Amino acid sequence: MADLQAFPSISIPSAPLSDLVQIDTSPRQRGPKPAWLKAKAPVGENYHSLKKLARSLNLHTVCESAQCPNIGECWEHKTATFMMLGNLCTRRCGFCAVPKGRPEAIDFDEPRRVAEAIATLGLKHAVVTSVNRDDDVVGGARAFAMLIDEVRKQAPECQIEVLVPDFQGREEAIRLVVDARPEVLNHNTETVPRLYRAVRSGSRYERSLQLLETAKRLDPGIITKSGVMAGLGEEMDELLAVFRDLARMGVDILTVGQYLRPSKDHLPMARYYTPDEFAEMKAAAMQMGFRHVESGPLVRSSYHAHEQAASTGLTVLA
């Protein structure tokens, strides 16, 4: 575990779990979804072509597995977030729609196939993530490094953004990915410390911060990025405290979006944040020193990812 003295704003109470995790799991009364959360249905030639390509190469996309509301817009613009290391996650986070279970052995040919898909699509900025593989942390990191190398070979003009798990905080694994030199290294914080045990099973807030800090220490020039969800029962001051922690870790890009409950088996949504509230969060975060903040109801980690990276001034617009 990371030294908590390195994170002065983190308070880890000694209260029982029932006091720490204050999420009301009672059923919510159904009501109409606000107009600002309505997204276009996935249609169009590019959408169907990308889906066919992913199936032909036996690949997964987090767009589908996580039921992203932006899948129609992104896929029509030939932007997809590929998900490696299988389609079964070893953790059971309360917010996530990705299937959970015991995964098969890591397929080390998968990075080559993902790179082939990126090259076939002619992407200029590709985002690749993975499920958690706590059964083989270093192997998972090695697959990310192989992916970056393969993209350099097959699509040399493409910028690579990797959205990585926490690798259980193992520096050996973090170093493998950083040494492969992706343009952007993303690791989502997801929620506030008080809600971590319910929202991010098997994860630790301070460990996520430590990963982002370690990446900057290993390569001060790397662009780091993190994302946070709103609407799980946190307070606004808790969100702002997370933003400050991330800014102190040197994170360049912050994304903030509305949590939407994937099914009745997932954590309930506490409330909708309005577009004005997301604008207020963006303004507050920008004052903390981030190079770019993407904040809005439908914002997800990879939404407009190429524009986010370019806005830092550290990459070119794809």
C-alpha cells in the first residue's frame, strides 16, 4: 500500500464498513431520462463495418461490453475503444457492466490483432483498455507493451492511448507499459474514497493515485489521464477533493461524466447532475492546473480522446 502521508487530503476513517460506504441501495422510482442524456441509436455503415471487423478478428470493445451511450456517435466516426485480455474481469465493481468470472489464459496474439484492426480502420488516435487480470498482472502489462509495439509497426502514424487497470500497484508492471511509450496513459479513479469499497471492489484509492504518480516519475514527459463518475452518492466537495489529488499527481487530462446504472444488479444512481453542474466542475478543475478537462453528462474516458490529447499541446491533433 502506498504511504498515506504522500496524500494529505485522503482520510481513511476507522469506522465500520457500514459507516464508510453510505450508498442507499433501495430501489429508485423510475422517471424519464433528462433530455441531455439522450444519445443517438447506433446505426450507419461505419457502425456495422466496425462491428463486423471486430468479430472477424475475435476482438472485444469496451463500447459494447460497458454499454457506452456514445457507441453510435463514436463508431460512425470510426472511433472505438478496444478491450484486451479477454471479456471476463477478475473484479466485481458495482458500477461496471463488463462480465465477471474466471478468465482464460492471456492470448498474447491479441495485441497483433488489435493493431491490425487499428491499421485497417486507419485510426490516427487509438484507445485500448483491458479487463482486470489479477491472475496475471505482469502478463497483462506485457500485453499492453506488445500492443503498443505492434501499433508502431502496423500503424506508425497512429497515436496510442492505453487505459490500464491498477496492476495491483506493482511497479514492474507499470514500468513495462511506460517503457513502451504510449502517447497517453489513462487510469480511471472512478469515484471518491468514501465509496471505494462498494464501487471498486478489490481496488484502493491511494493505489490508483500511486500508479499515476509512478508513471510520471518513470517518464516525466508522458501524458497521464484519469476519469471520475458523478452520481453514485458522493458530495460535490468530495469530487473536488479527488480532482485536487489528481492534479497533485501531475495528471494532465481529467474526464468527468454521469454514472448510468447498467442494470438492476448494479449500484443504483443517486442523482442526475445537470449540464450546468458539470460546467462548474470543469471550471473548478481547470483552476487546479489540468491541461484539459472534459466534463459533461455523456462524457466517458475515450470520448473525443484524440481532441483531449491534442489540447494538452503535447500531441498533434489526429
